[in-house]
Amino acid sequence: MNLLHANDRAGEYPPSWYAETATPLAPLPPLQGAVRADVAVVGAGFTGLSAALHLARSGLRVVVLEAQRVGFGASGRNGGQVGSGQRLEQDALEAMLGPDHARRLWALAEDAKALVRALVAEHAPEAGWRPGIVHACRKPSEVRHAHAMAERLARDYGYRYVEPLDRDGLRAIVPSREYVGGDIDHGAGHLHPLRFAFGLARAALAAGAQVFERSEVVGIDTGAPVRLRTARGTVEADHLILACNGYLGRLHRAEAARVMPINNFIVATEPLGARAAEVLTRDVAVADTRFVVNYWRLSEDRRLLFGGGESYGYRFPADIRAVVRKPLLRVYPGLADVALTHAWGGTLGITARRLPHLARLGPGMWSASGFSGHGVAMGTLSGRLLAEAVRGEAGGFADLASLPVPRFPGGPALRAPLLALAMTWFSLRDRLGV
């Protein structure tokens, strides 16, 4: 089964609050006939659009092929959080990679946030960048670790934007008895992801990139030049960028073996009005410390946008509302009477070590995927890094491409069941509070 078609209607955005509140681009035509380009990009999410924008600005001829619509995948469906650092914390990265490499990764992540803020300001102010992400801890040991990391970031990295929160400090912002403390990162932020994707697309088009929607790539002939085939046309290019993340699938099986597609789910409540203060007292986003993370924020019309729950097969569950309602009510039991007006799922890509996977696949062939929940920032930055690598400037790209990203065990037939088994174990640990 093809994930591009497993859960969605062809060419239609999911019934999300994001799709309902974003002004879409006019449909772009599918590829027809033969086209020549300097660079072909597969995928019109944050990575592909950022790559196209930066390449087109440098004067290269860029063609983007999108199987569905611009921002159709995880880029238009996620929680909208733009976090600091990588998915792994700096102490884990220092132990794994050494302090120098860990510092370079921190610097890249800071660059990623700055890039997103700059692109929002220039091309998508309607995406509504807002500062602040709260990290909500369930156990005293997690609180101690969070506070120690805030001190470490200030001391060793000069990052002084993380404010430790004790139980009362956290509950003053997040009125839930589920958590016992944490921190708030004032240097992180959140936004409307689909509006951001549309802004990137408009900017790439204005810079001269060609973007073709409903143009699924069905075959790649490697060589010089590389040749991409769709149902109605072909693209020949000197360079190829695969920006497919969880949808990499059959396009490059060796890369897909390192990136596992998983499904995550979000609901939106009815507007809460004055009851929004029962959820958040400040306009910040929240992520908790569960292995299967809960994350949430308030929308501009005072709805709770709450993400929780994962699945590891091709199909979304039949009742997404029921899946997400359970963790939502665990955090906010007082919202049991509130209607859930929207529910949607999305497919993202994770790696075994939760590190992004950038790779040079061969002469003129590049890939970026596996952002493991940090795709708004790191996906956008990776697009720029890929553009720089195509132009022969591979510094930041090399720091990410050198990360250890092993294949998932089990091969195509067994890796999803093995991951599901492992995630079930971690979910059980979450429920037991281990």
C-alpha cells in the first residue's frame, strides 16, 4: 500500500483546523511533457519548499514535484512547535558524539529557529509566530533533570532563555494536576504550520521555481542527468533532492530503511471562550515528557489543539477523536463536556536514534528526512543546507550527514511490527509512570 493514498482523498487537504483557517494556493498544474532543470526536488513540504526557495534565489532552475498538494503531508498537519536543539537533549548528544559535534548541532538548531522566524516575517506573517514552549514533567526526577539542563545550557552554551518552573510555577501556566514542574523555553515558539508552508510556496514561486502538484514520481533513472518519471511527464536535472520524509517509501529503499513512517493525531475543540484559562493562562505551546508525547496549544480562536497517540501501520484509526480524547482528558479531565470539532492524522518520519537523516546518495543526489518531531525547524533548515550542498557549500550539511542513523531492524516486512511492539512497551511505561 502507498502511504500517499492510504488515508486521504487525492488532492484534498485533511479536514483539519489548519486547512479550514489557511488561505490556500490556487491549484498548481500537474507535470505534463518533458521539462529540464538544474535541480529537481521531490516533495513540497518545509524541506522541499525551503530548498526550492534558496536554490531559485541563487539563480538555478528548480522544479518541485508534489504527489498531492503543497504542504499536504506532515508540514501542514503538525503541532506547529518550533523547539530548541535536536530531538535528543544536549547531554545525550555530548555523550554520543562528543562536545564539539554536539555544540555544532546546537548552533544548527539555533540557526533553524532563526531561519523560521525570518521566513515567517518575510513571507508568512499570517502564520503567527508566538514565543514560548513549556516542557511539562510528570515526575520529580524529570523536573530535576529539566532544571539541570536549563543550568547547563546557560553555562555551557550561553542559552539563557529556559526558565525553570516548580510545581506551582508550572500550574500557573498549565492548570493540570498531571504535571509536577518543568520549564518554559522563551527562545522557542509555535505557529500555524500550513500557513507557513503556503508562504514558503509563494516565495519559491516568486523566486522562479516551478511547482507541479498531483505529480507523483513513479520512477527515478539515476545517471547524469537524473530522470524522474510521473504519470504524465518527465524531468531531467543535474541534481535531485528527495524531500519526502515519511513518504520516502519506494523511491529509495535504502534510505527508507533508516526512516520509519509513523502516524500521529491531533484534535481541535470547539472555541473555549473564557474556559481557555482552564487549559493555558499564556499563549504558549506545551509538550510533556511521555515517550509518546502529548503536545498542545491554543488557537487564535481559543480552541485547544491537542496532539496525542501514534500508530505504526498504513491506516489511520477509524475514530481519531476517541484515540486523542483519552490523553486529552487525562491532562484536562474538566473538558469532558467539550466537543471535538476537528480530528486529523499525519504521517511523519522518525529515525532509530531520533536524529535527522541527511545523506548524499550519489553524484548529484541528496536526501533529508527523519526529523522525528522537529520538522518545522530542522526540515526548513535542511532545505537550505541541501541548497548549499548542491552549490558546493556542505559545512552544515556535513555535520548532519555524519550523524549515526542505523537502519531499522527487520526489513520492510518486520520493521513496523517490531517498532509497534517497542512503542507499546514504552506506552505501558508511560501509563505506569515508570
